[in-house]
Amino acid sequence: GLVRYTLEEIAKQVYDNGVEYEQTTGYHRYVVEFCLIPIMLCHINETELSKEFMEKVEKMLEFIMHIIKPDGHVQPISDAEEQGYLTLTILISMITGLTWR
């Protein structure tokens, strides 16, 4: 299913430092957003995800933390930046119950 596919692809597509192999900020954000979906589903269903997957997603989020500007925007790095499917603030709010301004 979706969770197994995501785990397999993240293992292949994300370096140990948390940077997605395409090395574009837009696609990196999209992949992180896609990773948060199985995290939410497993959280709702009280199912554990592998430690390796969770550590990799944490590193991916840390990378975003370091590239995000104070106004919340991320500088595009590539010739064709993709827009994310959902905003990280919405996804994080859904997971944690926290709201951002």
C-alpha cells in the first residue's frame, strides 16, 4: 500500500543527511509533504513506523528549517520549482494540533 511504497522510495531517494536526491527545494518540500501522509495515517491508526523512516523525515524537516526565510518562503533552487500539494503548516497542524501564524 501507500505506506510501504513511501517507506521504500524514501529509503532510495533521500540521502542520510535528509536531502532529497533531486536537490531542489520545491521537490524536497513536496516529498516531505508526501511523507507526512503515512505518518498521519499511522498516527490515527496507532501504528508504528520504522525508526529509520522517522529519522529520515526528521532530517528532511531540519533541512527545510534551515532553508526557510523568516517570512516563511523558501528560495527556489533549480530551474523548475514545483509547488507543494499541501502546505507544511497545514500538515504539521493536522498532526500536532498546533496552529501557526
